[in-house]
Amino acid sequence: MQVLEGAHIDLETRLKDHRLGQELIEHQPVYAIYDASRFFTITPEARDYLNSGVLNQNRKATAVVTNNLAVRLIVNFMNTFKARNSLLKLFPDEKSTLDWIRERMLKEGQNSHMGGKHQS
């Protein structure tokens, strides 16, 4: 997913985006990449909704691409103070993000051949 330059994200928009995303993935577990490198604003209600744990639903892992300090602070807060069922990690660029996702997918494939043992 990519945040558009100058976007304003409110709760109604975030709820609609979440619903459409769930329909798109047919409620199956996925790896998600959010490109939050562009300037955008988010209301406190939409931010609280994201902090509520909704990103844990149907996620194997979530990568956020950004150099934006405010976004980095929010993601670090979510990692520090919110219980997570899946990994959430920050990246400065798309290449390192894709490398990490590929690595996770390879480990997952190896785990499925090892009786489902979890590796981090």
C-alpha cells in the first residue's frame, strides 16, 4: 500500500481502506508493505484505530518504508507499547524492505518443511 502525497487520513477513510483490504486478500494471512515515505496527515482517531491492533489481523509481517520522523516514532511506539501477533519493522527504502519480506517468506517455506517449527 502506498500513501499518496498530501493525503489526509481520517477514521472513515481508514475503516474503508481496512474493509477493502480484507476483501482483497480474502481474509488470508499476508505480508504487508506500507510505503509511508510521502507527506500525509492522520487524525488522532485514525491513528488510535491503527494502534488498536487492527494491523495484527491477517498479517504474517508488516514492513513500513519511510524516512519520516513522525511515522518512525509512531511505528516505534506501536512496537514498544502494543502487543503484536506479527512482526512490524521500519525500513528506509524499498530494496531493504523487499529483501526482508523475501527472507521471511523463505524461512516460512523452510518451516513448513520442518513440521511448522517457528524461526525468527
